[in-house]
Amino acid sequence: MLLRRSLVIFMSLFMAMLLGACGSSTTTGSGAYGSSSTGAATTAPTTAPTIAPTSSSSSAVIQTATATVKGQSEMILTNAQGMTLYYFTADTATKAACTAGCIKIWPPLLFTGSGAPTSSTSLSGKLTVQTDANGSQCEYNGHPLYNYSGDTAPGQTNGEGLFGKWFVATPNLAVQNGGSSGGGYGY
């Protein structure tokens, strides 16, 4: 009984800390699709909660892969290292809601250079860059993209559905028009 209570208390504290880290802050953007840039992508490694962006040696910022999401095989978006990309339903096409402490758990997919971000495969959606509180963040169909620090290897989708607000980005992710998006598998 004591073990059960301790576990409930621990999980409650963990959830409170995680939700606090994913709180929103006020930022300004530079428009629905931000400024255009191309070059090397940068993204934080997703193995530790205290991470800093690193340069990608690949010219393609986005790749696709097949992964198991909620027990189903799905085509998903990944970064150049093959790590799963996510979107946050509290974000808009002009503002990232995950900033400050939140990006320690959900590192943004950042982009440096000039031109537009690219994909190693043909995508039905649009890749853009939005300048926000996180820097020059890659977006897919107006959704800022993130990795999850709980994923430690390509193909993992441990962030899917967390808090009902974080979802795996898929090539079918609907266009976001400035408001909050819906959830679930990026459809």
C-alpha cells in the first residue's frame, strides 16, 4: 500500500514538473510561414534533457520512415538522423508555444542557411521555417517540429499522445492556419 501511494505521489510530481516545463510563453513570429532559409539543419540530440542544437551533416532536413505508432505501422517524419518528429497542438503557424524549459524535453528542429528546408523524399505538404522564440524552427504544413528527449533511437515514438497535446508528425499532417490544431497521428 505504501509503495502504491509512493508511486502515485511520484507520478503526480513528475507530471506536474513536465506540464510546467511545457507551459507557453509570449513570443512573436515573422508571419505564417516565416522567413525562407536553406542550408544545414540543426537539431538537438534527443538523449538528454539538457540539450543544445547541433549541426546536421545532411542537406535534407526531413526524412520519412515507417514506425509503429499506437500499435500500427505508420509513415512518419524524422530528422536527418532518423529520430521521430512531433508537433504540439498548442502551437500555431505563427507562434511556438513550447519554449524555454519545454525545449529541454522537446528540442525544436532548427534550420540555418538560406533558401527552404528540404526532404529526402517527396512530401505532399510544405516545409518552411518560422522565426520564433526557439530560433529558425522548421515547420511542416505550418506546424513547428520537435524531437522528444524520451526517444533514444530511430523508430521510437514514445512521445505520441503525451498529455493529449503531442503527436507524431506524418506526411498527411493537415495544414495549420494560425490556430491550434487537432491531435492524433498527424492526420
